[in-house]
Amino acid sequence: MPSSGIPPAEETTVGYPAELLASDEKVVKHLHPHWITVFIPVVIALIVIAAASFGVAAIPEGDAQIWIRLAILIAAAVLLVVFTLVPMLRWVTTHYVITSHRVMYRIGVLHRQGKDVAFTRITDVAYRQSLWDRIVKSGALTIESAGEGPAQILDNVPNSDRIQQLINHLVEEDADRRAQEAGRHYGQQYGGQQYDGSGQQQQYGGSGGQVDLGREQTQQLRPPN
């Protein structure tokens, strides 16, 4: 996964439940679906409100006036709930969260579902944009992971191309961090031998001087004369 030209990860101040994160884990990006997903519901709300207001005002006086107005208001309320409130709640409760260790998403209002994909299991990240998506800067992210079944598709991700680059960058950083931790652990177990992030060996003796561990082991295995 190439890292050249990838913008550095920036932590976001948007809140996310701390109990879902590990002690050394930080939220890098917390997103909701693109605003275009709530554009039509907002337009519908404006039309319904305008139509209901006109209808209530246009009802002529009479015995049935109050009942007709009440029927108009109930119909308007039903339309607002179905075509505006529900989509808005779905948008608010859909979370795309990128942390320093994994990608998480949570979807649903009453029936919730979600999934976590650790960086160590991600094998490929791709994005897809139509012409309209490119205009509004949206798109779909496809995350493939080893042993996780079908690829995970996140729809209507804001700036999907930049998010794809960010995830690739974080995957590389996570791999380098784990390599360094493994090198330090290996060095502690085997005489101070350490590995840096590039795979280079650094050998340290107990007194601070460099030693050749291979030669030392060979001398120990050499039979006595």
C-alpha cells in the first residue's frame, strides 16, 4: 500500500464512547454518511410543511373545518415521520469510526448492527465514485480483510478517496508499530537483540557492547578438544 502523498492522520474531537476503545487506542476520524443522504428528506419536510400550512389556511369556515384541518395536520405529521425523521435518525445513528487500531462502523436506529475490522486483517481498501459522487465528494469504501468473509462496503462516505488513503496510511503505521514492538520483545528474550521498523538487526550485549550472537552460539556448541 503506497504511502507517498498521503496526508498525515489527524485526530478528531468528535466524541465516541471511550468504553469501546482500548487503553492505547485513539479516534482518528469519526464520520457520518455524506450530507447528501439527508438532502432529499429535508426538501420533503419543507414541501410537506408548506403544503400543510396552505391546506390549513385554505379550508373554508364551517362545521367540518376543524376536522379537516386536523386530518391535514395528522397526514403531514405521518409524512414527516416516515420521509424525514426516520432518515435523519438513521443518518445520526450511523457511525464510521477510524481509530489508530481498526475501522469500526455502527448502523441502525432500533435494530443496531456493527463490525470492527482490525488493521492487521485488512488486505485491501478501495473506493468507488460515480460522476455525481465526485461532484459532491462522496463515495463507497470497500474494505477486504483476511478470513472475514465478504468485503465490507461503507456507503456514502464523505471524501471517500481521502479516507481510503488515510486507512492505507494507518495500516502501514500499525504494521511498523507492531514490528518495533516485536523487535523489542525479541531483543529482551534473546540477549538484547532488537529489530527496527525496517527489519534491520541491532545487537546489544549485556554490558552495552556489541556482540556477535551467532559466533557466541557456535562457540558454545563446539565440542571440547
